[in-house]
Amino acid sequence: MKRKDAMTTVGIDLGTSTTKLVVSRLRLANTAGHSRIPRIEIVDREVVYRSPLYRTPLLNDSLIDMAGVGEILNAEYRRAGITFADIDTGAVIITGETATRDNAREVVMSLADRAGDFVVATAGPDLEGILAGKGSGALEWSKRMNRTVANVDIGGGTANIALFSRGEVRGTCTLAIGGRVIEFERGVVRRVSPVLKKWMQVTDMRLEPGWRVDHSVEMLCRISDRLAGCLAGVLHQRVGPPERELLVGHPPNWVEPPDAWMVSGGVGGMIAALLDGSRSASSCKELVIERAWAEDGFADMGLPLAYSLVHEQSFADLERIPARETMRATVIGAGTQSMEISGATVHVEAGRLPLRNVPVMAFTYDPEGVPEEDLRQVLARGKRIYDPGGENPPLALAVRGLSGRHFSDLQEAAQVFSRVLGEGLSGGEPAVLIMDGDVGKAFGQCLSAAGLKSLVCIDQIQAGDGDYVDIGEPVMESGAVPVAVKTLVLDGPREVKKR
């Protein structure tokens, strides 16, 4: 098989308001030189096609229109000049309120199958925020400038915050703030999100569906300004009762405060337009009235919220950095940043790849304890969570505690793993091990010598409990493999799909 030195990747984002797609090209190279152990890395990422923005197709307030999404995908593949067979990897991201729809899991799994042979299905606010920060340029900026920046990706239903410092993720937080928390129709308030209704009780404000906008414009601007203030408060780690009502999950978990911020997402695009003069507005009231009668599909609070964020004084101590990408930041981050390359020192039995949607359980090897019993307990817990039907799908172990050990220690550990894993491989599925250090090949050889033949052992990848991994076929001559680590965070129990 001819090994690739470039890969085609696709990113698909089904957001609260819009759906979009990007196609990117990743170039691979051996960065270690000819005289050293190969290290294959992604050395260039180029977006080669950007789709238009589509309104996310919905059947009603609780169901995504799967057929409508499929039509968009098929049409955009044709426009991009690609087929399913051309795609090597990528990501399907369901973001914001769309991730809470009743059929979100069904849609994301269906899209992962239809989008190509090796496309990742992911969702979850923390991951969304990180991907958006990569796509917006925040991660790169923090590394280049050696500073700390918060990227705030604001779409229709949520504001996903990711803090980057000197090229590393330092924390995340998500708020139920977005353009579609209030929607209008012909000058009347059509919808107020449930979270916002609870928040208004704490902030002593009131707004109801059916109210005329011309009679409620003062209240609507108060709401917009207060939401902007809450967002600024969270960036500064001030989390009082109003901010807590808006939290989606955990509070801000960074230690070092940002010294700069940038905004991506649909609202980020509106902020950019207000700042560069391509969209003028004299007041929040003007924008509320305009949006209340809009017939462009965005009759909501997006523009008023953008105006409030531009004029919120609590951001005065933070430098505002223009985002490289706004409305497509998440999908570009998903399409170009969701994949890593495992080390060249891997051990893979022939015919075992690719693997998709393999759930991960973390295991720390402690020779001073009772490693055999500890490993059995981890595998039993994984089977209860991911295999209640007894179908024996693959389960990946993220193994820690073996890096830097002597070869004799690896041999001793291999005997433990071989005995325990050999008992549970009756279904013919391979044992999948993800090593945190550069010991994949050595430990894989030890496992083979100990009698474990059905094996995929990769290294230099960080994964943990609750993650899923996709492992692709080897790239380039080194035999390194592409790996996508993702988190499926959807309402209800997790689902594992066999190949």
C-alpha cells in the first residue's frame, strides 16, 4: 500500500443557527531527520473549500431534519469536487442548542458514516470552545505573542470560552449566551430560551413570548447589556448568581487571567462588522427594532448582543484581538485541528486498521500494587459502560506508568496484560493500547512475545476516560498512524457503534 504524505480532511458544524462545511488539506513530513527515529507531524494545514452558511434544518424545536442535513452535505461535496472516498479524516460537530435535540446522536452517527470513511463524530461545549479557538487563531496568537488570550465563540445558543496561554489550553467555560436566546417574528417576541427565563428571575427582569418589541425595546437592551456584563464577569472569574444561571457545565477553571480576548462565531462576525464600519448602528435600540422585523432568517438578538459587547466597559482592561476566522472558526478548527499523528514507534498487527469510535478507559500500571486485579477491574467497568449487550466491541486502554521503564519492566508488565487481555478477546477484536510515552513498538513486541497477537499498540497520544479514538491506516513510510481523540457529550447514555 502506498503511504500518504498529505491528507484530505472535512469539518462539518451543525450549530444552533447555521450549518457549514470546510475541506482542508494536511501535509505530513518527517521532522526528525534521516538519522533519527522518524517523527511524523502535520507541517501545513490549508483550507481549500469553505461552504456558504446554511440555516440549520429543523423539523421542529426538538428534532433535526436529518434528510435536510444530508442534502446540504451532498450538495457541498459536489461543489467542493470531492467524494466520500477522497476523505481521510475530519470531524462532525453538533454545537450549541442543536446538541440537545432529541435525535442529535442519531444525526451525528449518521453523518459520520456518510461523510467519509474516517470522519470523526464529536460534540461537547469544552471541545467546541477549544476547536473554535484553534480555528480563530487564538491558540496560534498566544504561542506567537507568548501571552494569554480568551477566545469566546458566540453562536446562536452558547458562548464557548477557551483560554490559551503560550500555545497551551489553560481552561474552558460555556455560557448559555447567544443570538437566538431571544427570537422575534414580525415585531413580536416569538421565543425566549428556558435558561434565559430562569436568569431573568435572578436579575429582576421580565420578557414573555407575544410581547410587542416596540413596547419592550428598553427591556431587551437591558437584557443584552446585562448578558454582555455577565460574559465579562466570567472572563474575570467573577461568578455570582446571574452568571451561575448561565453556566453550561462547570464554572471557569483557569488560574491565570487573560490579558486579551477575541470573539468568533456568528456574533463574532457581527462584532467585526460593527468595528470595521461595514455595519453601522447608532444604538442597541435601533438594532433591536431592525432585527424584530428581519426576514433574513436571523430575527434574533445577535446584532444587539454584538453591540452590547462592543460597548461593555468591563472589557476595557483586556486587549481586543481580531479573530482570523469568526463564523467558521469552529468548523475550521474541527476540520484541521482534530487529528494527531502517533509516533513511528508503534506496533500494529496487519489488517487491524482503520478503527473508529473506540471508547477509552484509562489505566495506570503500578507494579507495587496488584496490577493484574486492577486491570481486570478497569476492563470490567469498561464492559459495563460500553458493552451492556455483550457484543465485544474494541475497547482502548490509555496506559500510563510504563514510560521510561527498563525493557525488563516492560516484559514483566506484558505478562500481566497478556493474561488479562487474552481472556477478553474471544470476539476477535484487537486489544487497543494507547501509550503516553515513546514505547508503543517495544511494549507491543513484548506483548506479542507473551502470546497476545491481536494487537494495536500506539504511542505519543494523550487520551483518557470518556474519550473515543479513531485510528487510521499508516501514513508515509514510517508507519505512523493518524489518530483523532474526541469526546461525545450528548444527552443520555453513550452509544458505541461497531464498524
